[in-house]
Amino acid sequence: MVQKLGPAEPAKRRGRGRPRGYDPEVALGQATATFWNQGFAGASLDDLSAATGMNRPSLYGAFGDKQALFHAAMDAYIAQSRAAMTQAFRAGGTLRQTLERIYHAALGRYLSGDVGGRGCFMISAGLGQAVVDPAVRAVVADGLHELDRGFEQLLARAEAKGELPPGADAAAMARVASGMLNALSVRARAGETRAQLDATIKATLDLICGPQASE
């Protein structure tokens, strides 16, 4: 289970700034979008204030400092992403259908930016901050390991059902399947089109599952 970051620095003063006339979830979503697009270092307090419609004292009173706000954004994203991935993993079907569903569910998030594809928040925004924030680094590592375990279990079940090509290494294919999510994130943020990303998904499915019979 991926650990939660929690606040980096608890908010100690709540009496200053704007009274609570905002929706915390909406404000956090707006802050998350700003971090997602600009990264932790690139998102200034003025940017976050403009995105949320809250002045600096109100932001601090609601979420703590900038690092605490980023931690809250990371926690919220991971919770939402875990729910979507769990549903995609458990929906049933063949290995190829399951992998295709997982990748396309991920692309739905990776291509959702209002300024173009922005990839996975954990990869796009989290990795940069992970270098200097041990708590973020631990959460990113845990998130990657959780995905690895999910794919390992999926491929082990597929191997038991005889769904893998002859001689395929289920553990190695699980690493390929998991790593492809990160590759799609990077490629989406780099501006690849949906058609290009779909072609990458198809090539990955053919590698892991073997070409479809009609091809």
C-alpha cells in the first residue's frame, strides 16, 4: 500500500485571510493542476493563489506551506489513480483486454491537461521534487512498486491460464507492462498524438501477448 505523505508543515494559524467560503476539494484540484503543469519549483505562490482564487494567508490557513500543499495534491492524485487502476485491473477479460483497458484508462488522465498532454502527476511533477524531498521520493517509489506488484500478479495469472506466448518470462513481461505506463506518461507530456500513443500500446500488447490471430 502506498503511504500517504501528509502535511509537510502543519498550519498553525487559521484566523488570517479569507474566511472559509471555498470548497477545499475544488481548491486542491486547482492547485494540483498548477503543480501538474508547472512542477513544484515552477509553480509560484502567486500562481497557486491565482489558480485557487485564494490569497496567500488563506492558502496557508487551509493547506499549510507550499510543500504541504504539494503533499496534499500528491496524496489526492494517488488515491484517485489507485481507484481507477484497481477498477481496470479487476474488470476481467483476457490478458490483452485487461492490459489495453489499463493503458487506455491511464491515457485518459495523461492527456487530460487543458494545455496539452501532461502525463502522470506522480511522474511529471513528483519525480522532480523527489530529488530534494525524501517524503515525495518514498511515495513515488512505493507507487511504482505497487504497480509492479499489480502487473506481476496479472501476468502470473495469465501464465497459469496459458495466455502468454511459449517461452515468455512472466516476471520480465510484468516489468515491461509496468514500465510502459511510465513511458506513456513521458510520451504524452512530450506531445505525442493519441494515434502515436495507441500505436505504442499495440506494440506493447503484441510483445507481451503475441500478435492477434487476425494479423
